Amino acid sequence: MDDREPEIVFKKETVSKLLSLFFKDDKTRVSGDAALLMTEMLKVFVQEAARRAAKQANTEDNDTVDIDHFEKILPQLVSYHGDNIVILVTPRSTHTH
């Protein structure tokens, strides 16, 4: 059986477009390196959210992760300060050495 995690893929173009939606100046552009970095950060965030939601479901003796599990772990990952959202992800390794 294959124990590897499924690969999470976000298109660089999609991430770049999402970022540009929040720019105040229409002339502002996202460099290729910035889009790649944000793509990797998004991947880490999604992996960690999935990992924590699965752990929450397991704690509640559920075999299926649902939206309630994500809602319970969300405050561990995101904080709101006025109009700003702060990402608080500190990945926790699930691998043993």
C-alpha cells in the first residue's frame, strides 16, 4: 500500500490572479518568483489544515472529516486583526526520525 500523501497542486497562474484581486493599483503585477512562493505557502497551509482536521475527526472518533472539523481547527491557523487576516501556520511534522 502507498503511504505517501497525495500531491497538492495549485496553478501558479491561478494564485497570481487571486493575489492581483487584492491589489489597489491595477498596474501592480506579481512576479513569477512571488507567485511560486505564494503557491508553495498555500500548499503548506492546505496540507496543515487537512492534517489538523483529520486529527480533530479522529479525536471525535469519526472516520470522515467534515466542515465542522475544519471550523474547529481554523482558529489555530488564522487570526483576524481588524480588516487583516494573519496566517498562523506552524507545520507540525507527522514523520518520525
